[in-house]
Amino acid sequence: MADTVFVADLEVSKILAAVLDRDGKVLSRRDESLDVSNPLSPVKQLLRIASDLGQGRTMYSAAGIAVRGTVRSDGTVSVPDLAEWEKVPLGRLLHSKLQIPVVVESAPNAAALGETWRGAGRGKKDVVVLTAGATIGAGIISGGHLLRGAHHLAGSAAWMVVCDADGFQVRKFGGLQAFASESAIVRAARNAAEAASAGVLAERHPEAFSADEVAELARRGNSACMQIFRRVGKLLGLAVANLISIFDPEVVVVGGSLVSASDLFWHDLTHTALARCHPVAARQLRIRVSGLGQDANLHGAGYLAWHSANQALSSSLAEDPRLSAKKVKRKVLAPRGEAVAR
């Protein structure tokens, strides 16, 4: 297990966890509902899963955790959807028990690193990864470096203004998220169900709608649902156009849970993005669907974990010259195929 890292993706309602080798290969994984019985429950759950996947053998080289919230330079995280998770020292709490290097990163940034290391942005130095699902965010890699911003808010794509509509959802979650997320799709379907022209939608209980169900109805030809996804595609396309024109990437990768319905909005997204972005960029960049899916965050966390392990080893070598004989053997801790810097 010393040649592996433990990685986890702390989502709104579940935890995805895995053990990765240096090539990013998933050796084992776990998917559990998130325990929110008390503020420390998610931390204890992560520790238990790490132990379970480790099967009691030698400890991992490092751990990487992706979270849906704000991650500050001091390692604290704030997750609005978790009660009492404001400036929680997640990295320190895990390190105190695991006794290995632990790195924590925001989910959008982790997705960008994962796609650049092992996904649709592999080998590129300028990549934007837009994730759309329950929430919307963007990870931005420019010139081989991850952009974080002065307040660690770079990539807050949920707050992109894509129309002049206003209201509670816009002010609380941001313009793009209010109209192009999973919850936005559900709200639009419920509104359509109230219209006489909604057909089969009117026969269903509004509270039973899910984004997946709306997508399935769209595939069956329901015009209201088809229009909902077309609008989502156009709004995401406007967001992508803005990101292209501002950051001039080589590739834009679209990921997140909504990608499962990309067949319903991909044409509108790409057509809108390429028609509205800088024309020179439009002729040269590529817009791609994520090939890693939900594993993008895990790979990004793994990339950071391997770097953290390698940095810890380098520090040990510098502090104790007697370890130099092991340097050639242990320097393999660095992730293979690295393409970006933190």
C-alpha cells in the first residue's frame, strides 16, 4: 500500500473514495451515503473508509480529498451544505490520524487537475473544466498553473451572469446555477407541468421529478423537456464562450453529472460557445465531454496526493542525508504523466 494513495470526493450527499497507483489506476473504490449525523461524522467516515480500503496493511503514501466548498491556503474548508462546516481544518484532522501527507482541494480544481493528468485535457497547459450537476463550477489551468484567485474563489462559474433574470435562486446560488443546474431543470419541469401543453408532464406529481427523469422524457420526445435541455445547453454555451474569451484555453472540458444528458444539449452548447466566443479562439480550441466522469475529482485528488508525497520525501532527504541511498528507489512516488503545477 506504500505505493498507493487514498483519495476521496466529498459530495453533497455521498462520498466517493478510491485507492490509486502512480498511473492513476483505480485499484479499489467505495461509494457511500454521506454521514451527517454530527459535524465530525464525515471526517470519521473518511478515516473508516481509508482503513477499510487499506485492509490493515502498510499506510498509504499520501491522501487527497476533493470537497464541494471553499478551500483556503491554510487548509481549512467551508462547505455550505454541511452543518457547522465553516473553516473546518479537514487536512489537519485527517493527517493527525493517518500520519501521512494530506492535501485538500476544491472539487472544480480537482476536476481540472484530473482531466489534465488523465482525462480529456491530458498533456495540455491551458485547460478549463466546467462541471455542471447539482452545483456548477470551473477549474482553470493557465500556462500549466492552477488559478485560485485572491480569495480562493477563482472558477466560481455558478455566479456567471448569462441572462438578466433575477430572483432568490440567482442571488443565493448565482445566475448560471439558477438556470442550468440539476435543480434548475427540475424547477423548469415543475413549471411546465402546470401548463396545459405539458402533456405527460401534467400527469406526474411535480415533487417526483428528477433531472434524470426529465432527461428520459426528453429522449422520448416530450417537447417541454426537450426545450428545457436546449435552454440549459445555450446557457452553458454562453458560460463556455465567456471562459474561452477570458482564458484562451487549448481545450474546454465539460463534466459533472449533467454530462449523462449531454446528448440533449451538446449541440446547443457547442454551437452557442463557438458562435459567441473570440473568433480566433473558436477556430483553434476543442470542446470535449469529460472522459473520466465522476472519477475526474478522484484523479485530481490523486495527482495532488502524489505530489504531496513526493514533496514530503524530498524534505526528508534534505533533512537527513543518510536517506540519500533510498532516493533512487523512492523518487518513483511522483505521479507519472504529470502535466501541470499546483
